[in-house]
Amino acid sequence: MELELGGCPKLISLARSNLPSNLKVLRIFYCKNLQCLLLDEGEDVDSNNACVLQQLDIVGCESLKRINRSELPSTLKTLKTLQIKYCPKLESISQEIQDNSSLESILIFNCDMLKGLPQGLNNLKHCKSIRIRNCSTLISVAESGLPTTNLEVLYLHCCVLLQGLPGNMHSLNALKELEIWNFPNGTSILEEGIPTNLTSLRISGPNIWKAILERHLHTLTCLKSLDISEGCPDAVSFPQDEIGVTLPSSLTYLRISDFPKLESLSSNGFRNLTSLQRLTIENCPNLKTLPENNMLSSLLKLNIVGCPMMEERCKRDKGPDWSKISHIPYVAIGGLIVC
């Protein structure tokens, strides 16, 4: 059974005992005065009203402050999907998650008062995906660690006060996709390493890129997609020639953006990219040198935008670097498709 509650301005609190016992999907949308959601109300809950909830979506409840009082014992035995978006006053999502949870997916967006996540995330043996975005006061994520068994996707976006990543990041052997975006306070992250089985890595911020470039990039032998923004404000080459690293040969997609002083793409760093099919370069105003001719031979798609010096050098038929890219089936320069 599914239930949607939308635009109910007089709804202030909602308890599990007021919901159907066979409810599997609960969606609550834009109930602007909802302040409290109690899915478990103590050990004396009527067993005939045992929770079978599998999906909980809460969107745009601007007064919601808390979900539950302490723990989520019986609810999380069945709950598989938890999505909370645009709840600016939400302060807590229980205190602890027990080890019998069935949660597979957690998504939390735009909850500006949320300072932490429940303890016990490492107990989520079935969890495959955790996505957190625009939680501006979030300080910590999973002090006890993240689930190591099945977690495949971890996104942390624009949580500007976040101090670091869980200490067991290196042991997330199932992790395939990692995104860490706008992480200004992460000065000592990834000290113990990152999972070597990653296939997709998307990062923003000089501290994160520096740690990966110097300590971990050479271990990512399965990486297919790499997206880097604001990687280093002073870098004049990519990857930086003075560090002497090469990009993983497994890459098929590479995006580089917002390197203000970048002047060249390093031929040494690109020398093993025989599988690279798509390359995007954005907002690198001083870029003026591409890798040597044979370094881009596998490319099928090239997009260069916000790089005025490079755009001039890659003009069709008359730019000095046109010969390096003329073999590519799809080329877009400055937003215009040239071949």
C-alpha cells in the first residue's frame, strides 16, 4: 500500500499508529507545518500495527525538526529507501541505527540544520548508496564508519563544514562511484587511502585532488571516469609535471574544469590513455598546450569551453593545434560544434 500526503498545512505531527499497518510507501510533500515524524513510539507499539514500511520520502517540509526520538528499531527492519529533501529545520534523524536494518539507499538534500547522521551506519549491511548534498551545517558523517559490505555509491556535495571522511574509506571494497564536491575544510582526508576498485571519481577542491594525486592515483587501476574541478589554483600543468604521475590507463572519460593558471596538458601524464574516448576542458583561461599528437588518438569526443587561448589554437583548419584534434569525430569549441 502507498500513501501520499501533500500540501497539508494543518498537519503538525504524524505517528506510526495513525498509519495503515500494511503501508509500504509513504511520501510526504510540502506539509509546511509538520514538525515531528514518529515512526516508532516505544516498545508497547501494537503488534497488529507492525511496521512494513519500505520507502519513506519527505520533501519540502520546512518546519520538520526531527524524525523519531531516539532509535529506529522496527521501522528500519523493513525500510529500504530513505529520501529527505528541502527540510531546512531538520536537526536529527534518530540517534542510532541498529544492525538489523534493511536500508539500501539514503538520500539527503538541502537540510541546512542537520549536524550529523545517526550512529551505526557501519551496520547497514545491505546499503548500496548514500547521497548527501547541500547540508551546510553537517559536521561529521559516520564516525563509526561506513558500511563495507555492499556500498557502491557515495556522494558528498556542498557540505561546507564537513571536517573529514570516515576512517574506513580504504576498506569500502564494493565502492564504485565516489563524489566529493566542495569540501573546503578537508585538510587531512583520505590519509588511509581510498578504495582501489573505483570506476568513477568526481572531486572538487585542491586538498582532495592533492591527496589523490600524490598518494592514491596510481592505485586506481579500474577507474574509467575522472572529473576534477578546482583541483589546484597554482597548477600550470595537468597532471603536474613536478609530481611525475600518469593518469590511469583505464580512463574512458576525463573532465577538467576551473584551473585558473593551467597552461598545458602534460604529455607525460597522458601517455598511457589509449582508451580515452571523451575529454572535456572547461574554464581554464590560460590553457594553451594540448598533449602531443599521438596522445589523443583514441578520442571520439572533445569539448573545450571557457578556454579562450585554447579555443583560438584549435580553430578548424587554421589553428596551430587543429592537426592534433582533426581526427576526432566530434569536436565542440567554445560551444560550437566544429566537426
